[in-house]
Amino acid sequence: KIAAKIIGVADESVDGIAIEALGFLGKAGLEIDTHIKDNRFNSEAFLASIISYKLAGVEQELLCYSIFESIGDYIADGALQLCEKSGSDTVALSGKNIANQILYGRLKKKLGSKNIVTNIEYPLSKENALYGALYL
């Protein structure tokens, strides 16, 4: 919600950012800071990166598109590390935002030959983690 407010999208939500992102007609986004600090996602750096691009005059659609690309890179990098450590060729993803075509397309590209299993019916929660554990 904070990112949407910074960018200035009408619908101040993830869905609002997604709608704007679909208006981008280019081929590649900008790199938004998606790093870990103290074993957590560094939201301050993420938002500071968005603010910097906004102040630089980056068009709204490109900035929104870049958010999903960067988050997709972040998720894919983590998933690839886990696959390497576990020896798995399957990545299970859940939550309604996985259905976002920009995010999913980026994940598909970055995860390459990995088998991607998705479940958009359940939100990312304890119940979905249990359902995933039963699936495995």
C-alpha cells in the first residue's frame, strides 16, 4: 500500500500497481532494491528505491512493472538457492499475487527448467503451508 501511495496510483493497493504495470509496453523494467537485511526483506531499501525512481521522473507504468519484475527476481533467487540446497527440481508457490502475469512470467523465466507448482486458491498463510506439506 505504501508503494502504491508513493507512486500515485489511483487504487492504492497491490492490485492498483498491477493494473498500472499492465499498461507498460516495453520489454524490461528497472532494478528495484530487493535485498535482505538482518534476515528480513529490507522494505526501507525497497521503498527508497521506488522513491528515487519517482523523483527521477520515471513513468508510472514502468515503475509499477519494475516492482513486479524485481519481486519476481527476488523470489526466484531464493527459490533457486533452496532448490540447490535440497536437490529439488520443484518450486511450490502460493497466494493470489502469483497469478499476476508479470510476476509469474518473471518467475517462469528465472526458474527455467524447474517444475513450478502453484496454488492461487489459498492465500499465503498457515493453512496453505499445511496444504502444501500434505501435497509434498
